Amino acid sequence: MNDSLVMVGLSNVLTFTNIALILGGTLLGLFVGAMPGLSATMALALLLPLTFTMDPATGLSMLASLYVGASYGGSIAAILLRTPGTPSAAATVLDGFPLSQQGQAGKALGVSLFASFFGGLMSGIALLTAAPLLGVLVLKFGPVELFAIAVLGITIIGSLSQGSIVSGLLSGIMGLLLSTVGMDLITGTPRMTFGNINLFSGIEFTVALIGLFSIPQALILIENAHDSDKVASKITDRLVPRLKELRTLMPNILRSGGIGIVTGLIPGTGGDTASWFAYNEAKRFAKDKSRFGKGDIAGVAAPEAANNAVVGGALIPTIALGIPGSSSTAILLGALMVQGILPGPNLLTDYGDVTYTLIWAVIFANVGLLAVGLMFTRLCVGVTKVPDSFVACAIITLCVIGAFAINNSLFEVGLMLGFGLFGYWMNKAGISPAPMVIGLILGPVMETSFQQSMLIGQNSPMIFVESPIAMVLLGIAVLSILQATPVFRWLRSSLRRGARTG
């Protein structure tokens, strides 16, 4: 059955429309990533309303390719402007910008492109290989296990978010509360609607997503619009790296790609974590460590291979368990929800054709990235010079249009702007909005599976103890909270001191 689904997914991607959208999405991701201050998450949130009328395979192919394109595009601004286009390109600045100052911007961008291609291709193949194995595993999951997965997702995302464990968990809990707005799934009674008929159907996930990720980004760009003008280096040298250079870099690229895949598997981590980890390992394995930070090409290849490999790695827990591996994969789950597909282990069973289409789209998006990157990287140099104020106005305009287009409702435009202002405050307070989005996604899954579990267990909470899988998952959830608390850290340090004195 898995083999047939693999071929169905491949045939879904290999249509003229989907190939065209993969190339178009990759190109758009390239431009978005090249603009300092923008991110793949923001672009995905803005484009999500466009997928409403699309076939699931078509919409997912476009969004996946944008995700892949933006992961590489961030290195363009990092190398030319010393400003990471995306957070995951921060490590690329260390050696990429010195290379551009030495007149080797083309060499740096070319190595970045090929490293991104190989890293992304590795993660796509890993995802395709893991999917059949995961398909067998998820057949053992019922409502009890689904509830445990939802709890684990909230705790892990909260504990690994920016800032403290408390702020991360509060953000996730806030998302859970917002997911309960609307009609009760069992009794049909309205909850927290305040008598407003527009809230009876709940808070539209896309409205919250656009507001939380896009509006704050636009406001931050407006804040920084008075900064000095951007002056980018020019590409005057060869863009395509020589075969000898690639052969020398391949061990580094393969190691960094593996780091990216493993890092992506851990929910809450992202391309930025993988990039720094890969950069550190590249430096540790280098014969001449003194060249790092001064224009070593290995310092460009390592973080770029790692941050693109995170894409496939982050999709593994997303597809297998319905736990988004990053905020960008949370939006891909949102795209599935728009199509009426509920995230969770049933993605690999009930919606296997859509899941394998997404996997093949990731693989082909990396092939498209190589082609599009070779053709348009030089053109992207101009994008890095676009004024921040212009970009901010364009983002806000697209946010308003996107929010209104969902249900042709001005109420949802106002709701989106409200989420935007709240997201801006969260950014200023150092609280990540990602756990809130995860809470909005996992809330319905948690509520439905809990009520089903209670029916199965005749309202006895012991039903969760009787399932070994649920017990393990809930135990991990408890540990993930405890290990980040001050009490646990104090206890651990006390035990260490006691061991030393003893």
C-alpha cells in the first residue's frame, strides 16, 4: 500500500501546474529570504489564503517550495549585506560577508546554493525513507495516544521556545484557550463568543497566523526604516563552484546535512540552531581553524546545508504525530486544516496521497532551488536594496487583503490587526508567538481526543495509565517541563555539588 501511495504522490507532483508552482514558489521564497527582516514563516502565512481554492496537492507543493527557497534566500543578504535575510542564515554571515568583501561574493553564494541543494535533498530522501516506517507505527495510535501526543506537543514547543519556560508555556496555553472559542464540539453551546455571531464558528486559524507573524514583522521594519541605507556588494566572480571545491566540501556538507535532519526532528528547534551547531562542527573538524570568521568557504557550506536539511527533518514529527517541528511546518499543518484534513497520525493512513505529495514536493523543490538559484541569484542582489518602509507597506496591504479574502469579512480584518498588535507586544516582551500557533492547531485535537478517551474509559482518567504509549508520551511531557524549571536546575546543581564533596 505504501508503494502505491508513493507513486500517487509522485504523479500528483509531476503535473505541469504543480511543477510551475514549485518553481514559482521557490523563486518567491528566494526573493523573500533575500529581503532582510522577512522570514519564510511570514511569507507562508501571507500565501496561505491563496491555497483555499487549490487542490491540496497543488497548495502544499507551492508552500513547501517557498519554504525551501526562503531557507537558501536568507544567505544572499547575509553574504552581501552582513544582515541575515532569515534567522537561520545568521551563522552564514561570519564567513560569507568576509568573502564578499574579498571580491568572492559569487563563490560564497554558489557554495551556499549547492550546499543548500544537497542538504535539502538529503532531508527529502530521509523523509521519504522514514514515512513508510512511520506509517506502520502510527497504526497503534488511538484517541488516548492522540491526547498524549497533543500534550507532549504543547510542553515541548513551550519549553524549547525563546525566553523562559514559563513564557513559552503561557503562550501555548493561550493558544489552547483561543482554540476553544466558538461552538462546543459535543454540546453545541457557544463558548467565549461574547454574543458576537462572528465568533460562533471559532477564531479562523489563518487570521491569527497572518496577524501574529506578518504584522509584527512589518512594524519592526517601519521602526528600523530610518537606519542607514543598504549597500550590497556586487557579484563580479564565478557563481558556479568548481568540481574540485565541491568534492573537498562534500564531507562537511554531508555531516552538516545530517545535523540539520536530526535537529529538525526535535520540535521547537529550527534552522538557526542547526546552523550554529553545523558551523561549530565544521570548525572543529577543520585542519586550519584560524581561517574561520575570515572568509573560509567551509563556514558558508556548513550552516547552509544544515538549515535546508532542517526542512525535511522538521516535517517528520509533523507528518508522523501532527506535532509541528517549527513555526513554518505549523503553517503547513494549517494548510492541511484549511482543506479539512485534521493533523495527526491519520495523515499517513487516511490522507497518505496528500502526505506523499508533500514529501515529493520537498524533494522537487530542492531540485527547483538549484535551477532557480543559478538563474536568479544575481537578480536578487537588487532585492536586498528595497527600502524597509516600502516592504512594510506591502506586507500590511497583503495582510489586509488576505484576512478579508478568507470570508469577505471586515470583522476578521480587525481580528487580524488585533492579533498583529498582540504579536508585536509579544516580540517586544521576548515571548515567542510560535507556541500560541501550536496551541491553536493542537487545541481541537486535544479536546476531541480527550472527550473520546473519556467515553472509552467511562469517564475514568485511568484510561491514560492503561496505555503504555500514552504513559511514555505523558512522562516525556512532564520531564520536558521539569528539566527547564529553576527547581530542577537547583536540584541538579545541588546533587553535583554533593557528589563532588562526597
